[in-house]
Amino acid sequence: GAGVSQSPSNKVTEKGKDVELRCDPISGHTALYWYRQSLGQGLEFLIYFQGNSAPDKSGLPSDRFSAERTGGSVSTLTIQRTQQEDSAVYLCASSVQRDTQYFGPGTRLTVL
Amino acid sequence: AQSVTQLDSQVPVFEEAPVELRCNYSSSVSVYLFWYVQYPNQGLQLLLKYLSGSTLVKGINGFEAEFNKSQTSFHLRKPSVHISDTAEYFCAVSGGGYNKLIFGAGTRLAVHP
């Protein structure tokens, strides 16, 4: 079956622009997570969705970051007024409740 | 709070030699433990996990890990590595009400012919 997919695979943007990153989880997975992987910070948790609700947003680094999930499926991570320190690989994962998280291939974001 | 320490940032090893990648964790609650592998320009793939039960866990590609509660460790081992095992390996812990993963900094395994 299909795994977690993310789009775009690569995104280059200019400082100050807004970007949207998309995640399509595995069908039937109720839990969805966003992580960020950067050279300086390693792998960091950003936000967790259970269904369409986000009970844990504690990892979002600033109010420029937001995320939503609709229909208990697709999720979008939005970064407003991008900064160079936002450059990273953004990873999405999904799971069935507390079971194994399956990761997508990631979106590489480069802010010039 | 939970944390994970991977003691080696890089591990060079010759093909067919054994390898151990070390991982220590700290947590005030019961934890689940994971090892993930990341090949270049790819996402994370689960190697193995410890949830409960037997402390020796076997995973894919011939890897295994042993959960040691007294030493708060979850070291990853393979008796004979291949060139194709060259990748970055991440140890992770989760606990509490859901599965937010806390990752270690990663260990880069380089297998040489």
C-alpha cells in the first residue's frame, strides 16, 4: 500500500515569503506528526494531530509556524515570512494511535 | 522530560565486522524505544522497537537491540555489517499519552570495504 507522501520534495523560497508544505498520511492513520531536521538542531518534534485536533503544538518554534489537518487526513504546515533559519528538511509521520510512526520522504526547504 | 544521548557521532567499520551503536536515555516515565535508519536523501525507516516484554529485540536487516532498564540503555548491534548498511542511525524514545518521539543526535555508520 501507499506510504506517507509529502509535497513538494524540494522548495526554494526567498526570505520573507510564505510557504506551504503538504503531508498525505497512510490511509486510516489517525495520528499525524511533523518534525524538522536541521544541521544545527537535529530532529525536532513540531506538532501532533489526533484526527483534526492538535493537542500538542509545543514544538512549533514561533508564531510564524502553523499547521492544520482536514478530514482526518491531509495536513498542511505553513511558514509565514520565512527566515534563513527555517531552512531544514520537514518530515511528516503518521501512525495508528500509539503504534509505530511511518515517515514520509520529507520536504527540503531552502530559504535564500 | 525525556532525552536521548547517542554516544558516538560517527562509527567507521570494515565490511563483515560487528558493530554496536550506543544509545542512552533518560525518562521519568515508562518508555517505548526505537531505532530508525536514514539513507541519504530519504526519510526515516524503522529498524526495530521495544514496547514491552523481551528485552532483546530483533529488527530488519539483521539488526538487534537490547533494552537495559538499570543502565537506561538501548544499544543497537549487528554481528556482520555490509556496505549497504552505511547510513545515519537514530535512537528515539517516546512516553506518556502518545507517541511524540524524542530523537538522539544520530550516529553516522560508515562501512568500508
